[in-house]
Amino acid sequence: MPEDLYPIEALRRAAAAYEELCAVTIDRGADGILVSIRPIAGSPPQAALEFWNYALCAAIEQRLGDVG
């Protein structure tokens, strides 16, 4: 995905927040960012979706901080 959609720092914040629920790897490549999410055994089935919600909020907060 392009980094302008989800800044890498927002993805790192989400990965840190969800480290007990999901194994997340974030790699930067020539075409953008590659994110792999694997829910950890025993985590709720919606953990990966909640990760993306958290990452979206973190991206918005980061963008609003950049504006202000």
C-alpha cells in the first residue's frame, strides 16, 4: 500500500498496541508498505480488523498533527 494512506509510524503504533493480539510485520518496499497480520492463538477473531481501525485512527491523528 502507498505510505500516504497509512504512514509507517501509524502502522508501528498500531503494531505496538496490538502486540499481544497479533503478530505484525511491516516492510517498506519499492512499491510501498507491505503489512502482514497474524492473530495470535486465543485472540478474538476480529483482532486483525481492529488493528486496521487503530492504524486508521493513528494515521488521522498523525495527519491532523501535521496540519496543526
